Amino acid sequence: MCYGSRRLRAQASSRTRSASGSAAGVNFADSLMVGGTYQVKPPFPFTPGLEAAGEIVETGSTVDGLQTGHRVQAVLRNGGYAEEIVLDAAMVAPIFEAMDFVTATAFPVA
């Protein structure tokens, strides 16, 4: 299941890039994490969300091959449900123009 009504936005540093998007994945691992029964247990409070997709709105000065306006998907440790997220460039991959954000968000788990 993908939740597509959130707007994702990230602030970039020199090693990260930003994405503004419209979809975040909702999956079983997220429900386990919120319940404290997943193998990864971030300290509370935290924002769940292991996948997100959107458009880059800003890149850090050391990011190569990605630029503002690129459509991307991201795999995160958590935070995909937040309005604003910081993404490491290594955790983000471009998506095809024909792929919508909801499909792109679910793609890493598929």
C-alpha cells in the first residue's frame, strides 16, 4: 500500500540531496517498527516510512549526476512519512518518466 497525499521535502547538505514528492510507502515493516517489534528499533519519537518518491528540489555541493527536477525514489531507515526529509544521495535512484510516484515508492520492496 502506498500513501500518496503527503508532500515530502528535504533539506540538502554537502552529502545529501533533496526531494519534494508525493508518495511514501506503507508496509508491514513500518507497522512492526512503530510497535517496537521490528529488528531495527529507532528511539522514540521517530517518523516511520522506509520508502519515498518525488522530485529533487535541491542538491548538496558534492552530489554528482543528480539535479533539481529529477524524479527519484528513495530507500530510508525511517522518516518517509515526514513532510521534510534529508536524503543521502547514495540511497536515492532516478525513476523513469512513465513511472508514477506511488509505483516508484513500492518498487524497492517489490
